[in-house]
Amino acid sequence: MRDPDALIARAGVRGDPDRDQHFLVDDRVLDRLPTYLTEIGADTAHVLEIGGGTGVLTDRLLELADEVTVIERDRTLATFLTEEFADEIGAGRLTVIEGDALEVDLPEFTASVSNLPYGVSSEITFRLLPAQRPLVLMFQQEFAERMVAEPGTPEYGRLSVSTQHYADADLVESIPKEAFSPPPAVQSAVVRLEPRDPDYEVDDEAFFLRFVKALFTQRRKTIRNAIRNTAHISGLEEPDAVVEAADEELLRKRAGAVAPAEFAALAQLAADVSPVTDGQ
């Protein structure tokens, strides 16, 4: 197994906090990350890694997977990966894609293990989740806690509902700052996302997610007032009609106390009684 510090030295780079670059260098953490896939019996035929860096995690994923694809935005690091892992690339077991994970075409993959760039972790995650594949992703601790939060807790919000719409989310490990070089300003955490269908149905997923977003922008307001105040976001043309049709007990709640299935039912009701535009 390649040594993390030796890889950084061979790459001739240093992590740059200004560019959201913090290299994971703790061998114990690196060794554990792939196990979060094997624990659930995930298909590891083709594992996707976003943000390959100097290849410390790539090296371990090659031990696990039949095939690995790495997407790396930094040209210097992408070039280093192609040189360092030339044998694996030559054997058809590794593909290195230089580019932005938000813009390049994603390959067909069976699972992903990634130490995501924190500045774009949300956008990347919601590009991966609709693929319905097991994901093991590293985030800032606070972000991770919001992803897995339950209704009625301070951390519960739009991120919780949107994440759990696609998958069961489990915070499997907190990672100290010292596991990285250079250490980030915040603690990190690993979230495992197991895809599953939600226990409710929505006819228009895009509207459902937009409706949830709208109501959480007014999380201190009652649902009654939030519906009326956010029509410009949700796209509801007749928010008062929704309020008139909705259950009174639900209308008295605030967004932080509304379970995902309740949001889904309310979104369905809203779409049934009010015309909907694209919103903003």
C-alpha cells in the first residue's frame, strides 16, 4: 500500500486551503473508508472517486474494486495520477479524468467513495444521489449532521429531507482535523448513503424538492405562512388555495417539525389545488 506522505512528496505538491485542498494522510482512516461499502455488500465492480488528489484513497480502492475511475480537477494532480498509476491504467483497471466533477460526464459506476472538495460537496452529492448507487462520502461535520438529522432536531432542514428522499443516510465516522494535511479549520465526517425508494410517492420530484426548499426558507414561520410567503420560490400560483385545503394541524407546524412523508403529501396536495410554474 502506498504511503500517503510519500505520495505527496512524489507529487511535489502541498495542500492549499484557499483551493479547498486538504489531503487525507491518516492510514487508519484511509483503510476504513472502503470497508463502509463492503459492510453493506455493495457492488464494487466499478468504484468512482471524486477528488483523487495524490492517490492515497485511489490506491486502496484499487485493492477493493475491479475498476476505478477518478475525477480530478487539478491538472498537476491529474497528471501525477496518470504517471503514478501507469501500470493500473495500462491494465484497464484505472481511468483518470481531468475535469470538474460538476461538468464532466460521469461514467457508469456501481458505488462511490470520495473525499469531496467541501466547497462543492452539496452540488456533487446531489449529482450522485439520483444515480441510486451506494456512496461513502466525506463532508464537514456540521454538513454531515444535517444530512442525517431527524425531524424535530436543530440540525433537521432542507438538506435532511432532500438527502433522505434518495437514500438512507448514516454518519459512520467523525474524522479529526489532524488526519489531513494541511488540517482544515473544521472537523470532518463520513456519511454512507444507501439508495432506496422513499416511503411516499411524488408525481413531480422537481416540484417536491423546490417546495421543501421554499418552506425551509421560512423555517421560523408556521407552514401556513410559509406557503403564502414563498410562492415566488415554489412556483405556486394560488398559495391561498393550498392553505384552505391543507390540514389545520399541519399548517400550525413549522418546517423543522414536518417529516419528509408529510412534506410529500402537502406538495402533492399543493400541486392538485394550485397551478405550478417553475418558480425561481
